[in-house]
Amino acid sequence: MRILLVSQMYPGPSAPDLGAFVALLERELESRGHTIERAVVDRRGGRQRHLVLARDVATAARRFRPDVVYAHFLVPAGLWAALAGGAPLVVTAHGQDVENALRRTVVREATRLVVRRAAGVVVVSHWLLERLAQAVPGVESKATVVDCGVDTERFVPLDPAEARRRVGWETSGTAFLCIGALGERKNVLRLARAFERRGEGDLAFVGDGPLRPALEGRRGVRLVGAIPHTEVPGWIAAADVVCQPSLTEPFGLATLEGMACARSVVATSVGGPPEFVPPGAGVLVDPTDDDALLAALDVAASLPRPNETARTAALAHDVRVQASRVEEVLVRAAEGRPAA
């Protein structure tokens, strides 16, 4: 099958961590024998990048003549794919694209156009599907819930002491790790305050963002900065607990990656994590409750190391399993069959 992949996020030389989940799924689809052409944005910033994407999608659709177009994010990537016409369209909703549709009338109308045009809509969590249905009533008839998946052959349990030596992380107790942008939605300041109240261990933040200055200089806190996604498994292996207490998390890939490495997790109760974090794998927490977050850090630190319950739960979300499910949606669309 000839697949035109369209995405407004894709790893590039200046942004190797951008949309790494898209590239991972692409790799798995290619390994299943499909031919893939890309029209993607592989850098951050630049006012013209989305207009360039529109041009690239139209050009690639004419030249490549795909059997199906697979777009990541509803708007603008899905919109450009829908307007290109021709082949059947499948689009994945990831999170912020849905929130934009709920908040802005123009984006909502564009999103409804995309869904009308699409033969299938993939949504990364049941929680997000409920949100999308508020913006696009009836989308459920075209929707399939498939998360991004995790590479459980790369994210594996390793000895934490050896991993800490490799990444250069000297810890004095329980090692907590948070992966993601240092912004409000990721709830990093509340996490840092809860960690400080706990008074033991170390907390590393992998990622960058506007709240970095507010985190600098805090006791026991290490700011690693943004790193390529290929280096993330090493940092998770060096941790005892992976924390993602976001205000909202449409899916929660960092949480799933932590579980794949057999690490206990502290995850938000708002969004996708309740759908894949079982009892014993970690703690789900109200992200706005400071005391609950502090207690969650204590409970997660007391869970077994390695945490086999977490690893077992993550195996059900292996990227190969998820790629197979996406492939089914793409094949149905290419063959003109209705969404299951």
C-alpha cells in the first residue's frame, strides 16, 4: 500500500525530539511492507512552515499518487490533506488539535470539514474521543481509539545504578524523573514544590520551556534540557519513579515509556493515563491537589523496583501492536470500506 504521511511534527536535524512518535509508527508501517512518502514539518518555529506544508502535501499527492493519506493532527495537517483531495484520508487526533477545535470557531469548522472528508479518524484515548465529540458530534461513527504505542524493545528494564553512571546523574536517594516541556500544562512547578516538601531524593527534568527559570536553583532539582528521543530510555533507566502529573494529558507517552522500563509512575488522573496505568504500576493523582501529589510520590517510591506490573501493562501497548491496528484502519480506508 502506498501511504502519504502528513504531519506538522516530525523529527529533524534541529528538533530531533519533535514528533518522535510519528516517526516510530512510520517505521513500523514500513516494516510491514508499505511504501511511505512524507510531507512533514521537521522544525520548530517559522511563520511560513504550515503554508510550506500545504504546498508539500499538494505536490506529494500529485506526484506520489497514494492509496491512502495518513495525517497526524486534525488541523492544519489534516486540513491540508483533506483539501489535497484524491486518495482516502485517515487522520489521527493527538490532543492540542482537539482543544483548539473546542476553543476557536474557525478551527472547529475546519476540524468538522476534516472529519467529513476522512474515511477514518484515529484518536489516542477514549478521553480524547469524548472531547472531540463535543466539537464534532457524530465523530464516533468514524473513530477508532489507538494510542501511539511504545517501543518495548528499546524501552526496557535496566540496572539503575549503571544507567546513572552513563548519564552522569548522581543521586542521594529516590530518583524522580519528569519528561516533557517545562510549561504550565505539564504542572512542573507543582511537582517541584511537592518534591521539595518531601525532603528526600533527587528530581530531574528532561525537556525545556518557559518555566525553566522558575525551576533553576531548587534543592535536589536537575535541569537536563531537551534531548533527542533516542536518549530518553537511558534517563528513564536511571530513575526510580517517572512523574507526569500534567493538568491534562490526552495520552501520556512518557508515562507509558516509564512503565515499559519497569519504573513506577506518578500520572495525572485527567486524560489518557487512567486507561493504561493499572493498580500496582503507579499512582494516578489529581494534578491540582498538592497534598495528593506529595503522597503519590511517597507511594510510588515504595513500589517494587523493578516494577513488573508496569512492564507487563506497557507490553499491551507495544508500537508493533498499535501499528497493526492503525494498518487495519488504513487498509479499510484504501479499500473503501467503512470504519469498523
